[in-house]
Amino acid sequence: MERTDGLVSRLYASLREYLGLQREYMTLGLTEMLTRLLTVVILFVVLFVVFVITLFFGAMVLVSLLRSLTGNDLLAYGLVALLFAAIGVLLYVMRKPWIETPLTNYIANELLKDEDENL
């Protein structure tokens, strides 16, 4: 009887330790996935800001070029605005294959990477 009690208590202690380690493992896995997700989000935000700044200065260069070609400021700004509107419509129409699907695949691949690939 004592032997059974000792065996049960050791089994209970082992099970308790196992569950504690499993919880810690899950917490570390979740922390790693959240860190990866945050890294991807920060990367996209930084790249987006750089892209917007570059786009702004590129638009100013294009307006200057069109102003020298047409001789009219209003026409140059209007043509650039029309170009941006056309690009916006094109991006809206093609948002799924050009933006949503690649972005979803990239984020999913980042989150589901094997731990050995990161080393």
C-alpha cells in the first residue's frame, strides 16, 4: 500500500512538472510568434513610410518635368493627380492578387517558419 502511495505521488509530481513545462513551452512559442509578427509589422511600416516619402519627391520631380514641357503649372499638377488616380484605381482592382495574397503568404510563412531555419 505504501509503495502504491509513493508511486502515485511521484506520478502526480511528474505530471504536474510536465504540465508546467508544457505551459512554459507554449508561452515561449507564443512570445516568439508575437515577436515575429511585430517585426513584420514594423518592417512594413518603415518600408511604407520610405515609399511614401519617395513617392512624394518623385511626384514633385514629375510635376517639374511636366511644367517645363507644358508651360502650365495647373496642367502639370492635374496630370500628376490623374496619374495617381489611375494608379489608385488599378491598385484597387488588382488588390487581391497584388497585395492581399502575397502579404498573407509572407506573414503566414514568417509565423510558421521552422525554428531550425532561424538559426
